[in-house]
Amino acid sequence: MKLIKTADAHCDIPCGIYEVDTLRNSAETCRRMVEILLDLQELQEHEHYNTFVRTVMNKEKHAQKVKDEVCILWTDYFKPEHFDEIDGLHDTLRKTAKQASVVKQTVSVEEAERLVEMVKSVSDIFLETKK
């Protein structure tokens, strides 16, 4: 029987591939789902309930994806030197993840737009560190 040794790596799979497209797309999807939810009063009742449930589920899924993607960057991509060099990086990442929670809890275009803006900031920081 062959024994499998434990490997230590900086992430779950040490692939070194990180991106922010998923993060940005998920934030934009949250904003669009909120817009759809706010327009639902125009639908007939049975259509309303079906669309409402599906839209909320989609908003929740994408807000959670934002949180997941931010946490991947926070814990796996950004290194101690990034946190030393970039003022407020920890706080920016924490606040972005928290804003995704706010979007899950509300149906607010303003909160969804705030998430999109915060994700853009995280994305810009990420892209700057890739240079």
C-alpha cells in the first residue's frame, strides 16, 4: 500500500492562478438582480413569486461568490509584503466582504452599487500588484 504524504501549500491547490473577473461579474450580477427585484410589481402574482424566489436565490449566490473570491485573494493571493506596502488593504478586503453581506440582507440599488465600487477597488489593487 502506497502512503500519501501531506503537502503544504499557500492555497488549497498551489496553482498560482488568481483572477478578478469572477469577482467583478458576481458584483454586477448582484446589482442587476436588485434591479429586477425592484421591477417585480409589474408581474402577475404567480409570475411574481417564481421570479422573486429565483432572483433572490441568484442574488444570494453571487453575493456569496463575492465574499468567497475576496477571501481567496485575502488569504491566498495577497502576501505580507502587499499588506505592508498597501495602506488599508486588510480593511478594504474586510469591508468588501462585509458589503457583500449587506447586499444579501437588502434589496437596495445603492448597496449593490457600493459593492460594485468596492469590488472595482479590490480589482484595481489586485491588477496593480500583478504588474
